[in-house]
Amino acid sequence: MLKLQAWLADYWVIGAGFMAASLMAAAPVVSLPLPVFLIFLHNPVYMAHQVEEHTGDRFRKFANEHVFGGRDALTVASVLVINLPFVWGINLLALYAAFLWGPAWGLVAPPPMSWS
């Protein structure tokens, strides 16, 4: 498990950039009602935000230094858990829920922290 965590820690930001670009490139051929399409765009925009924020482990280092007083409170593992299953997973679930049950379900997708 530690090898997978180390690999993810090294490459998840690069993967986010690749996926953001891929999803944006596919967007013109995605046929969805406008509100659901905008929810679709939420994930690649969020991924681009993550690239800006997490490249070079900047966010974790900043949070630990300025929010947690120099302690290693925000770990590499916690950054991975927060961003991969919770952010990307919830965004995906919000997209499916909006598609199946109505656009209001897209509101369960978490906003990027700098937007709130």
C-alpha cells in the first residue's frame, strides 16, 4: 500500500492536469442539457485548480506552515484521500445524480476552497 501511496503522491497532480485537458478536449462532443453540461465541466475546472494549488506540494506545505504552526498536520496521505475519492469521486457522483435525477443534484459537488 505504501508503494501505491508514494506513486500517487508523485503523479496525481500530473494526472489531474492530463485529465483536465482530456475532459475539456472532449467537452465539445458531450451532449448533455446545459445545466448538466456545466456540472460536467466542474471536474476539469477543479482539476486545473488542483494543478495550480498542489504542484510541488505547495498547498500542503503552506497549510502546515501557516495554518498548523509548522506541524505536519496535513499529511501526503490526507491530501490524496481528500482530493481523489472525496473531490473527484463526489464530483462524479454529482454529475451522475444531476443527469439521472435533475441538475439540482449537482450542487453536492464541492467547490474549490479558494472559490468559497
